[in-house]
Amino acid sequence: MKEVEKRLEDNGVRPTAMRILIYRYMAEKEVALALTDIENAFAKADRTTLYRTLRTFEENGIVHQIDDGTNISKYALCEPGCNCELDQDLHLHFHCTNCDETVCLTQQKIPHINLPEGYIAEDANLVIKGICEKCSGQ
Amino acid sequence: MKEVEKRLEDNGVRPTAMRILIYRYMAEKEVALALTDIENAFAKADRTTLYRTLRTFEENGIVHQIDDGTNISKYALCEPGCNCELDQDLHLHFHCTNCDETVCLTQQKIPHINLPEGYIAEDANLVIKGICEKCSGQ
DNA sequence: TCAATAATTGCACTTCCGTTGCATCGGTTG
DNA sequence: CAACCGATGCAACGGAAGTGCAATTATTGA
Ligand SMILES: [Mn+2]
Ligand SMILES: [Mn+2]
Ligand SMILES: [Zn+2]
Ligand SMILES: [Zn+2]
């Protein structure tokens, strides 16, 4: 159970009670979570604390932020060994238009794109919208 | 000069003075525009009118909405013959982190992605971030 | 033509999410 | 214990999207 604490410390984040709870909650859920989702799960905690916790996590490579096209930022735990900050883990994301959940498809990498002359790519974001496996009844 | 009016009428949108002006403005600019951009260009017009004009345009296949990751919706005129509403024109978009402009790369289509079992794709959004041709000095 | 009708526009207001400033709390250190 | 510093809580702000309704303008058809 000290695993979470170690993960935080290894990434230079002090493992406070709140942070451990948030980390565990995100690990338990298998989908990307919005600040509001976490807020609802921790009613007693202040919104700002959760907000800053997510930012701290993101700055230290513990979570990555996901823009799934809903205009609500989502967050998901990084896979161990994922170097988001180096833009080396450009997996795609899937947003289900039925259940409104967003998941990381960490195995599916964004294919290389040939850009027109003069354009320099530094980052990429690919979101597929549709029906997720749970909702497709498959 | 009746071209714009015809384009609007052909798409079932009544060509009011305001709409023609907005269409011309979007055609003149070669980049995707946010509501605020248009608002600044038409100071005398009400924001709601511009907002609803863009929505009307989008609902009738005159513009398409672009989510470039800035959490601000952008809009760009559809190419003639682009069937956005049928998700058949999945070109990618480029967002320059230097000048903050977003452009359609209508020639670059989003490659087909093989999804895991059970996932059904209906739409896709691919945004490349980096330096645009104007800013790269190329 | 002109009244009736429908669509468009303008104004005020609300909601939602993200963000910040500042005071307070609490643990760590010397 | 005292001092310090990071974490947390409270309050407020700002931008962007969206809505209700009244006023205005365009269209219809008697
Ligand atoms: Mn992810
Ligand atoms: Mn486009
Ligand atoms: Zn689903
Ligand atoms: Zn640029």
C-alpha cells in the first residue's frame, strides 16, 4: 500500500493524505476524469486543492491532461514509463458519445503525419469519437 | 459579389446583411476564427448575433467548428464540396504555438485508425501543434 | 398595399469551468 | 519550542458559452 506514496515521492511530489486519496481514486477509475468528477467524489475537499493537486501531478509526470473535444479538461494517470512531457507517448484518446466517457488507448499511437513545407510539429492530439466497447454491447 | 448570397441561399440560410459581412470576413481571413475574433472585427454587432450566426452557418454546412486544444471554439469556412456533417472531410488542423493561429490543412486527411475490438468510430479530430510556416521563417 | 406572420437581432442575464490572491493550517527542521 | 515552508481552504474573478425575451426587420398573402 506504500506503492502510491513511493510513486509520488519518486516524482518529487510530497505524498499528503489528500494526494494519496486522489491518486487512488484515479487509479480505481479506468477512465479519464474531469476536475468536477473528482470534486463530486471528494465532497469535503476544496475544489482549489483538487485543482492544484491535478496541476502538481501533471507538472511532475504523474497524470496527463486530455482534451477530448468536450471543452472540459480530463486527466488520467500516466502509464509507468510514459514520458508525456517529452511528447513521446502520443497515444490517442477515445470519447464515447453515448456514455460521455473518455479513455486512453495507450497501445494506439498517433501515426506520423507529413506536414506541408514550413510547418514544424511539436505535439499532436488525436481524439476518436464514437461508441465505446461498453456501450456497443460487444 | 452575389456569390456569397448564392452560397448562403444554396445552403438554406437567408443572406442578411450581417451574415454576408461575417461570411466575407471569414473568407478574407485565412485562419480559423474564434467568436471573440469576429466580435472584435464587428464592434457594433451584438455578440449573440455573431454567436447564432456561426451556429446557423455550422448547422447548414457553411462553416465547421474546430477544437484546436485551446478550449476556445474556432470556425472556418468549409471548402466547396466538403461534407463535414457526414464526417467525410476529416482533414487535420494545425495550431501554431507561436502566433496562436489555427489553420485547416484540408489536403491532409486523418489516417484510418484501427481501434480495439468493440470500439466504433464515428468522428475524429487530429490537431498538430507546433510552428506554422509563417512563424518558422520558411 | 398593408396587415399578419415569421425570422432575425439586441439586451440582459445565467451558468460553467478554470484560475488567482490571500489567509490559515500543519508538518518538518533546527 | 520556534521558525519556516508547503499544502489547504475560502472567496472572488474572468472568459466563454448559452438562454429568455423583447424589439426589430423581413416575408407572406389577403
Ligand atoms: Mn491518455
Ligand atoms: Mn478545418
Ligand atoms: Zn460509452
Ligand atoms: Zn504561427
